[in-house]
Amino acid sequence: MSAYIIRRLLWVIVLLFLVSAITFVIFFALPSADPAQLRAGRQPNPALVEAIRHRLGLDKPIYVQYYRYMKGLVLHFDFGYSYQNNISVKQQIFDRLPATASLAIGAAVVWLIIGISVGTISAIKRRSMFDRVAMGGALVGISAPVYWLGLLSLYLFANDIGIIKIFPGSGSYVPLSQDPSKWFTSLILPWFVLAASFAAFYARLLRGNLIEVMSEDYIRTARAKGLRERRVVLRHGIRSAITPIVTAAGLDIGILLGGAILTESVFNIPGVGRLAFDSIQNSDLPMIQGTVLLGAFFIVLMNLVVDVAYAFIDPRVRYS
Amino acid sequence: MRKLWRLLPLAAIAVLALVAAGCGGGGGGGGSTGGNAENSNTSGKAGGTITINDSAGSIDSLDPGYWYYQTDYEEIGMPTQRMLYGWKPDDTSPRPDIAQGLPQVSNGGKTLTIKIKSGIRYSAPLQSQTVKAADIKYAMERCFAAPVGNGYAFSYYSDIKGAPSKPSAHVEDISGIQAPDATTLVLQLKNPVGVLATGNALGLPCTIPVPQNYAAKYDKGNQSTYGQHQVFTGPYMVQGAGSGTIPKSGYQPAKLLVLVRNPSWDKSTDFKPAYFNKIIIHNGSDPTVAARQVLAGQSMISGDAAVPPPAVLKDLLTTKKSQAVIAPSGGNRYAALNTTVKPFDNINVRRAVAAVLNRNALRQTRGGPAVGTIATHFIPPGMPGFDQAGGNAGPGYDFYKNPNGDVAVAKSYMKKAGYPSGMYTGGKVFAVADNTSPAKQTAEAMQQQLKAIGINLDLHEVPHATMYSKYCQVPKAKVALCPSMGWGKDFFDSQSMIDPIFNGKNIVPAGNVNTAQANNPAFNARISAATSVTDANQRATLYGNLDKDLTGQVYYVTWLWDNNISYGSKNVTVVQNKFNGGAPDLVFSSLK
């Protein structure tokens, strides 16, 4: 297992290297804005544009720029400085990472609880009223755009612009370290909004898997041996049916740790997603690189976590 | 919405797509309709905390030498610093701030002498140090240095003797900026410069004092870091900056800016009332949510969006009218017709385009009459030269006569252009537009309207910044039509409207704001000559006449004079600053 993990970690490095190279190429290949010109004011002196281009290193060939960037990253864990505000990219990303992590992990807890519970009950009580209502609701949840759902939740439940003033609204986020109580209440709406479509999808996925598993021979055997139905479902049914859920959850959490742009925007949560969006708008290459690499890192890391978790969930899986 | 809106140039309110604008009816002139049109009451109650929800990124930089855009002025420049000249909310000419009076002009307009006030102190850690003329000299010199990256010094200060022609690697002494004693600043010019003699271009952030003994060490690198360590002269300072470094509690890029009172500020030396005790600025809000929060909440003011989103605008101008204030922004919107590319190298095709465009319908794409007045020429209302160019009615050209467009007139010009059927018979015309709302809708409306004279646009919609820096402001991109353009004043002098846009000398390979590539030697000479005139009335006449004649050439089809709609919570008296494009003035606004 250790050798497997080490091998996968080495692949993480290779993947991140490739991602950084691709991001660099895309930035220069596609018609993105000229960062030097953006920084030179509205009626720029051509010499000023060139001076800024030189200062940012944009007058060097792309491969030189990439080499310099990677050198700083590999040798000093230095992501460079934002073109936009000349503040360290690493500092800005790490400042915002707790907000994104709070949002993503909290939402994951919500959607796993709801998705697994609803999926399980729907599978067991197949074709019941609960099943029909839950799966109908799940379709709505999957279909509703998160941006629309966010606005709707604010107009309904935010304590500033909502009709029923229950939860803190947009811009109310405070870090956990500053005020745990406010942190929690400020994230209730974003958690549920972000979790809605995931919960719906997971419920449907688990329901389908569980229905299939529950018709397997070994389930029948377990029942024939006199095991209680609860034990049959929880120990034998769900354990087998949940494997795809673990895969999906790992990937989804990894993606969201790289930034949940729409939810962060609607609720004005100063996270990595919003930072990525702004950096793309401003052609801020170092910041784009930093946020893309962060997102890629979390995705491949969560993939690894999922693969390792398989070994514990599914006895058939063994790594050597 | 700069303010995607993130980049709202002070003057180029329009240049950045996030800016929209306010009220005013068609042909209603520079006035405004709806809301409180004037800052009738600028006296307020002292105290309290105000919160601003920005939807765009935030201020562009902490460095006063870089500030140029509307949000920079509104949220940090005016509240935290003092310039040689400042602007009360309704001022249309510069008001002495650090200066004791307007520049004393001598030597045929080539020497300007400015006496400055004594006793103005810096914030901690330089609280024992007062502002000297040498500090303003250094501040102006650093604006020519590449590590600062100032965007206008070469436009307005290049006629100062000894000024470099291109950015210097480091801050260098400029012989024409002299500080013979602590309270006297002298500018020696190569030629008379109207915008300096009137003080207009000295009411810009390059004249915010920067003490060399403190700042020089921060200016040494490739990128100045003075902004993060700056000292303040205004009524407010960034929270926690007294330690000499601005902490995260005071400023986080695109996230938070907190201003608190500056203990070194002496109210008796300043015209600003500075009512609020604290100003908190949050960035990154959703525009619609932010607007609703302001209107429903307490102690909040609209942020960097020049108008609220359409979903909120109607509500604001009907049921919440008392919470809105409206003023002309001093900016306009136009379509740029590239005179070096077919078919717009033909003046009659350009005139046909002006005639066929339904400016009323174009205004509708931004929100209807609320967002501004239909334009008939380039200089917007409230600016010197506006009346001389024909006022609201305009110069009287037939191709600008009908705000709803006139296909018959348009076709008559197409015939003059050599298209007997009145329809363009060439191929598709390359056009690049902003892909964000509402500029996107405007461009698409224009695309439809032009079909009436056979012009089919090959319309490319790209991000705002890309539109400018890769296409419309790059001559070699050969874009024929840029529908989503705009421009605004730097101050109340029409040089900042006419010279950059119409003078052929400003055509450059990148960052070219003369997007039509207008380059008529006779006009170039008239425009350049006007810059040397120091009499304000004469300048207004010259620029007004230029506007009239240039409108006839149709380098640009100006279709809207923008307004700015600001608004606040019920317990807030919002005061707009006309110099700053009608953005809320945080040092004159107050709680009720």
C-alpha cells in the first residue's frame, strides 16, 4: 500500500506539471487580454506599456517565462506575484482557502447526509409515496441552477433582503477562527444551496445501486441466515452500493476545494473560486496559474484518497 | 459594475463595461430626471459607520501614484489623501486643497507658482512631519517612474521642463518641478499648458504628497511598494496603517478595505466634512444582491456599479425614489468606426451608419431613459464646450437628427458612398464587442440595425478587457467596428474628452484609444493648439467647435450621454461627486 501511495504521489507531481504547462499555453494561445496594457491606464504611453511588460517578464519568450515560473515554484514554493495588485499569489490563495474549505466540506457533509439517507430510504421503500416525492424532488434539485437557487434562498430566507428573515445573508461570512457561531450561521444557506444538486444526484445514484445490490444472492443468503433487515441493509447492502458514491464524493469535494465560483459569488464568500474568476477577468496569469494548480492538486489528491478508501470499503480491492 | 465592472476609469467610466448610467430623458440635456437630481444638502450628521458593497474587484492599487479610476477616487483617494486641488461634490473647477490658491501664471504661461498650506501633518508613523512642497515635487516625479506605473503623467505633465519622454527606471529629479522653500512649488513649462494653468490636472492623485525621506526606500525596486506603507493626509486612513504597513485587517485585495479616522487630520485646514467615523468596503458582491441589501438595509451606500441592475432599477426609480440620487457622469458611449478599414474609410458610409442607428433603442438595451440622455455629439452635458457644440440639439447634421434612426437618410448617404441601391454590397464587417450584459445586448441591437443598409457584422463577443487590449485598441487587429466603447472626462475640461480620442498623434500600436484612427492633419493641429490655451472660456469655445466639426466626420457614433445613479439605505444621505462621474462622495455623504 505504501509503495502504491508513493507511486501515486509521484504521478501527482507529473500531473501538476502538465496542468501548469497547459494553463500557460492556453493563456498565451487564446485571445486573453494583455496584462501590461491593462496595468498601464486608459491612455497608456507606449513606453510605459513596454516598461510594465518588461517588469512582468512578459517580454521574454513563453518558455523562458514558464521556466522562471516553475523554478520559483519548485525551488521556493513561490507562486509569483499578482499582476493586478503585486501581492503574493500564495498569500492570497492561502488567505482564501479556509473560506472555500469551509464551504466545500460543510456542503459535502450536508449532501452526504441527505443523499445517503434519502437514497437508502427510497431504495428500501421503493415505489412508495416517499420514494416518488423524494426522487421527484431530486430531479428538481439536479435541474435548478445553483446561481438561481442561491438568489432564491436569499430572497426567501436572508435576514436582510429575505421575506422570512432567518439566516444571515450575502456577505455575512466570518472566518471560523474569528467567531465560530457566526461562521456556522453564515454558512447555513450556502451549504444547503451548494449541496442541493449533489444531494439529489447522490440520492438517485445510491437508490439505483442499492436496489440492484439488494437483489443479489448474498443479500438473500444473509436474510436466509436470519439477520435482521436493518443489519442486512446497513452492513451488506449499503457497504457495497456506496462505492460509486465514494468515488463521486471524492471528485466533487476535490473540485469544490478548488473553488465554488457561483456559490461564493452569490453569497459573497471570499474564497478561491471568486479569486479565480477575478483573475481570469483581469488576465492575471500568476493568479490563474495558482488557482488552477490548487484545483488540480485537490482533484488528484482526492482521487488518491478515494482509491485508498476503496481498500477499506471493498474487501476485493488490494493494492500492491 | 467596473463596475466590472472592475475597471472603472475615472474618466473612462464608459471605457469599462461595468459602468452604466442613470436617469434623464431623451433629449433631456444634461439634467436628470427622477431621484434627487442635485446634491441640495451637503450638510450632514457626524458619526456612524457606512458599509459599501462593491460588485467588482476593488481599488486598483494602494499606491496614490497609480490611482486613476473612479473607484480609486471614491473609496480611497478622496477619503484618505489630499491633493493640491480637490473637488466638492458640485464643483466644476478645482478647489485649493493643499494649495493655498490657484496657480499663479507668469512668464507667458510657462511658469506656474503654487503656494501650499503649512501645518498639514502625515499620519503615523510620520505624525510629527508636515507636508512640504518638496513632497509634492517628489510625488509628481515618481509618477514618471516605471515602478509606479502612472497612467496619465505623460498626458498632462509631459510639457514640464526635464520631464522624461518615457518612464524612468527609478524616480528621477525633474528640473522643471521646483520647491524653492517649504511652501512654494514652481512648475517650469516648455509651453503653456491649459490644464495645468487652470489647476485641473493638478487636482489628480499625482499631487498627493509623498515624503521622499520615507518613501524612497519603497520606490527602489522594479515595483514600488510605497502603497502598502503609505502615510495619509486626508480625514481617513486605512485601518491599522499607523504601524507603517497596511495590515490585513485594513486591506485585502478584492475582499475588504476598512477606513478609520486619521488622527493627524486637522479639519480646520480642509473643506471636507468627513461625517462617517468608519467606512467598510466589501468587494465581490453579486450586483443584484448588493443593490437589494443597500435598499433594504441600514447605513449602506451603493458601490462601484454606476447603476443598479435592471431588476432593481425600476423599483429604485418608482417606490424607492427618495433613496436615489442621479447626475450626469461626464461620460458617453459610442461605436468606433475604424477609418483605416473598409467600408468605414468612406465618410459617407460612416454618416449612413450614424443615420441608421436607432439610438433610442440602443439606450433601451441599457435600461431605457433612466440610464442617460441620447447623445448628438461627443462632449457630454456639464462639460465646457457642450453648449458651443450645439447643446442637446447638437450641431444639426441630418444623420444625427432622428434619435430613432432614419433609413432613408442612411440610404441616401450610402448612395453618395457609391452604393446605388443604398445597400452595402461588400462582405461581412469585422466587429468586436464586450460579451457582458448590457454591452452585449447593445452590440447585438446594433448588428440588427445595420442590416437596414446592408451591413452585416461578423460580430465577435469577447471579455471586456480582451476587447480593448487585444482588438479595439490594437490597430493591427484591423477591427472595423467596436460597438461597446465609451469615454469620460478626467476633469471639467474637454481636452480630456477630445485630444485622446481624435488626435492622430495618439495612435499607438497598443492601448490605442483613438480607436477610429482619426488622423486628419488639420484637426490634429487644431486639437494640439487648443491644449496651449490657458483661458478657460476660450478653451471651451475651441473644444466645442472641434466637437461640432469632428461629429460631422463621424469617426464615432456617439449614442448616449451617461448618468450615474447612486443610492443608499433609508438612513443615509447620499451625496454624489460630479468630478468623479457622479459616484458617491464618501466624505460628504452622511447618516441621517
